[in-house]
Amino acid sequence: MTTIHDDPDEFAEDQLAGWLALYADRVRGVHGGVVALPTEGADPQVAVVVGGGSGHYPAFCGVVGPGFATGAVVGNIFTSPSTAQVYAVAKAADQGKGVVLSFGNYAGDTMNFGLAAERLNAEGIDTRIVIVTDDIASADEESKRRGIAGDFSVFKAMGAAAASGATLDEVERIGNASNAATRTIGVAFSGCTMPGATEPLFTVPNGHLGLGLGIHGEPGIEDVPLLRATELASLLVSRLLDDRPAGAGTRVAPILNGLGDTKYEELFLLWGRVLPLLRDAGIEVVEPEVGELVTSLDMGGCSLTLQWLDDELEALWRADAYTPAYRKVAAPVSALVPAEAVADAEEAATVVPEATDASRQAAQTVRSAVEAIDALLREHEEELGRIDAVAGDGDHGRGMVKGIGAARKAVDRVGQEAGVAFVLGRAGDAWAEFAGGTSGVLWGAALEAFGRSLGDDRDAYEASDVVAAAQAFADSIVHLGGASRGDKTLLDALLPFVDALRSSVDAGDSLTEAWQAAAQVAVSEAAATADLTPKVGRARPLAEKSLGTPDAGATSMGMILTRVGEVLATRSADKEGTNA
């Protein structure tokens, strides 16, 4: 809901006044909108004047600046600016090289911008019109389609052309070519609310999304069941690819655009699903943009735009621009070393320490254990999350899966020549880096400690060496976490396990027998944490609520230790030593 205002009827004017005060060093206000301040010593250029109603920021005033629009006409919320406003902004923006007016294909905009163009032409200011028609959901006939997020692509092409010194004819031609090459489709999850209103302009049925939304509060043309991110990406990409322009090549400039209420993190996630689909279709992606570029107040939703590039449009898309809401400067980025080169350099710089045969054999046991734990935690992710949600934030299962998943990938990348300490160290590094949170740090450090204790230089690994490593694992968690037994943490399972493991080994049991017996102790002690209240961590403020529910960390620890015991049993031989 749009809640910050004094008089809802003055919202458009009041927000623009605040915006102008913020960016007074770059733009100036004129009747009906804003105009970029001139660059000292720059040659006059064609004025690209864009516009429409308010409520779409960064469109339209947010893209006024060098390399983009020369001016923007700002109407009321979702309302075309008047003829007088368009005329005033264009007149102020004109530098003697002519004006191109550009806007989305809506009846009010077409009428008012058209009348303003007639008036400007009558006064000797050569004025052209480029109408954006990118919304494939709004009509089959291209000339009847609405202009939505593709506005940005078309405006960018014309602004870059004008900045390069292109003539009025060239800027007009490029604008029309850019529009013809641009396609957009969007979805809405929720409607937007006008300033002062208590209800949205439209609603989306629960469990559905509106396919083919407009940016003026228009609902989608069809309500379809809500889709997972992968399915949504497939829908957006397939619809756009099915409507590709005639003669289109294989290069596109994509925009994944948020409508106002969809979080950037959601857009980033969705882009991670969109990009592989484009690549699988043989599409080369050129400098994609993901974020809020053409919004609709507080509408929940997003749109995907593809502009199909030729050499000319690609150069214009890549060109520098500097506006209040959008900045693209190629030089700093082009000076960066590509990620692939950095990764190759890091890989080349990594020296795997010499390892004994016993160490490499023990590393194979670690590899098997990591694979088994990965499967285990994925199987129990939801269960661990439910346990954690009773008094915590419910992310334990997800965090553990992310940690072991990263550890498994890291281990898989390590060559077979590596020993047990090196493999465990890599697993710990990855777990800590990608799992996040306290649990990630503790598990990462503990795995490294276990590996350091074993080392890569032993000719044989006895059961007592594994006990010492398990103690180092536990000591690391105690040191870093600051918890003790009885605090309702993973230590309530881990510390009894280490004690039981040592007792069994001291009594002469084999490592496999001792480990499996100690794992049973860990599972039992984990279950007993249901009777405890947490004294540290996020669950402490809800201590009483957690009574009756075991600790998620202790529970996962018991599960993992049990699964490792199963791996040991599978790999165990009659004698201890190198097969440990």
C-alpha cells in the first residue's frame, strides 16, 4: 500500500518535488517534468524526451541524464501528462537538433504527445514520435500492443544514439528499430494500491498469478496457478521465444524487471532460472539487467524483456549512461579479470600436499561419508526445519543441506592424490563459506580441526588417532560456540559421543564397533535434549517454548554420526590401521 503522503491528490507533485531536491545537481524541474543539466563544452544533441504517468519509477524521470533521456514528462499517477506538460518539457530539452518524443502505447499518451508534437513542429522544432509496443500479451498485432518494461530498452537505444551525435533521422530510426526488436511479458502476484486508497486496483486469486499484466494497475489477461520459480522462468522465456521478431539473431539484452513489491532477492533467484533456459535455446545474453526499472507503485510481480540485438543495437545497449536511477560505465568493468581466469589462477596456485597411501585411503572413507551425509540431510531437511522452527528460525535443515552440498562439491573437485587432512580441510572451507550462520562456521572449523589432527603424513591410522581427531572436532565447536553440555545444542549429542567412543576404543573395540555404539549414545542424548531449555543461541528467548522438542543441531548430529558409522561398517576390514 502507498501510505506515505499528506494529500493523496498531490502525491505525484509532492514526490517529484522531493526527487528534484535530491538530484538538483543533475536535473532541473520545468513545468510538467524534468530536464537534464547540460554538460559543459558538449556539442548540442538530439533531445530524447520520454514520459508517461507517475508511479513507474525509475521510469520516467529516473532515466534522465547523459547517455539516456534528455528530459522526462511526469503525469499524475498512471495518467498521461497533458499536452501542455509535454510541450513545456520538450521545449526546454531542445538543443536545436530536434526532439524525439517516446512513450508507451496508451490512448491518452498518444493523444497528448501527438498534439504537443504538432505544436512543436508548427514552431519550427522538428519533432518525431517513437511509440513503444513491447507487451506481447496485450495484442497479437504489434502496433496495438502496450508499452511496458520495453520502454527502458527503447529509451536507452535512442539516448545512447543521441549522445553519440546521431542525427534526428537516425535517432528516430534507431528508436523504431529498437522497438521492433523488443518483446516483454509479465506476471502479477498482487495488485497495486493508489495513494489514499484502501483496496488494490485489482486482486489475484489466492494461489494464482495474473499473466500479462499492465503497468497502470491493469490485471493480467489470464489467471493461472502459481508457479515455482523454475516453471515461471520457463513460461516467460518460452512465450518470448515463440514471439521472436522476424529475422532475429541469437543475441539479446534481457531485463528482468520488478514491479514494485517483488524483492530483489526473488528477482535474482528467478534470473538464475531464466539464464540457463536462454543459453539452452542458443541465445547469447548481453549485459542483462535485473531490478526495478519500470514499476507500478506497489504491485507484486515481474516482467521479462528481451531486446534482440544486431551490431548497432548491441553497441547502444552497452554504451555508458549516468542517470539518477541507472548508471553504466564500461571502463571499470572491462578492467576486471574474468571470473574464469581468477578461478583458473586459484586452481593453479593450489598445491596439494604430499600424502601417504594410508592418508589417501582414509580420504576415500571421507569421500564416501560426505556423499552419504549429503543424501541423509536432504532426506531429513524438512524434519530438521520443523524441529528448529519450534523455538528458532526454522532454517537448520536448509543450512545443513547447503553446507554438506558445498562440502561434497569441494571434495569432488579434489584429485585422488589428496590425503585425508586436505580433503577434510576443503570440505570444511566450503561448508563454512556456503552454509552461513553459526552452524556453518562451527561445522566448517570442526571438519578442518578433525583433518589437522589426522594429518596427511601417517603410515597408518589407528582407532586412537580417530578418537583424538573426534576430540579436536568437539573442542573446536566448544571454543568457537562458547556453549557447554546441557545448553541444548549439538554438543549435547557430540560430547557424549566422543566420551563413549574413547571408552570403547580404550576397551579394545574396533573403530567401527566403537563408532556405532557411540553414535547410539549420541542419538539417545539428542532425544533427551527435549527436556532441556536452550541457554545460548537464537532459541534462548523462546526457551520455554522449546520444552518437549529436541534440539535440531543435536538431532542432526546424531543422524550424521549414525550414518558415518554405517559407512565405516561398509568399508571396514578385519584389521584396523590403514582401513580406518
